[in-house]
Amino acid sequence: MSHEADERDDATLTQLAASGDGAAFAVLVRRHSAALLRYLGSLGAHSAQADDAAQDALVDFWTHAPTLTSSSVRAWLFTAGRRRLLRANRHAAVHPLDDARACELADQADLAVLARAAGFGAESLPEAQLSEAESLLRLHRAIDRLSPHYREVIVLVDLESLSYDAAAAITNLSVPSVRSRLHRARLALAASVREEVIS
């Protein structure tokens, strides 16, 4: 695959994939699959569940590419992955992140983004004396303690940097509801981080 294909925007790659260009589809898969897996994992999916839902979402994308009107491939994939996961887990329990999964997510996340989400400046984390890895683990544990609805908007907006409009489309909420839920989620996250530091 040429380096040029990697520089094309998602809309161009989607058009190419819609016409059957497997290389363009492969670029989109590489570009978005890690974020999709992180998002599905944040919803409580085990690795195999997240893999299955992500693969199904990618197959759905390939199938529907000729008719897609969405401007955001990532938002479309997150929506499709979320629906696939919810459908598969309708009667199954959602499991919290274990420490190994939290560490895996910590390796992929940005401490400054998580700190801002928790209401701290990167340089003023209350656990400033701790290593960055320990700080990330604490933040991920705090995110894991959030209700699934709060955790979902934190991941979509603060970690995946999606717009309020995209987060609203993925979660089937209005934009004001996403903003409100995100505000409450950030307050709960900050309180949870502070509580863990104190205890």
C-alpha cells in the first residue's frame, strides 16, 4: 500500500471502499480499530466480546459503505459497535475492567487528557508524587467506577475527542443531554480520583 493512501481523509477512503477498494478499507480499519476496541472495552466488554463487536461493526461498515452519509467514520463505527455489543450482551452481565485491562488502556491513553477529564491540570494531579503509570491506573480505576452512562460520555468526548454531536448520535441522546451527562461525569470522576488519593 502506498504512503499516499494513508494521507487521504476518511471521506475519500470511504468512497474508495464503497467502490470495492480493499486497500482503502484496510487503511480505515487500521486508522479506527484501536479506538473502536478501546471504546467497546470502556463499555465493559471483555476482549473477545469487544473483538467480535468491532469485527461485526467493520463488516457492517464494508457492507453499508456505498450508502453511508455520515461524515465521521469513527462515530459510525462506534455506533455500530455499540449496537452490536448491546445486542450480543442483552442478557449477559457487564464486567468492570480488571487491573490488566486498565493497564492496557493506560498504555494507550494520554495522562493529560484523563487529568483534564477529572478536573485537574496535568501538572497538578493530587498524586503528583506517583509515577505516571500509577496515576493512569488510578484514573482508569476512577473511570471504571463511574456508571456506564457516565463512563461512556467520558470515553467518547474526553478520550476519543469526538464532538458532542457525534457522541449524541452514538448514544441516542440529544446534544444538551450529552453535555449535561458529561458535566456530571467529570464531577463524579474528580470526586472519585480525590477519594482514591485520600484513602
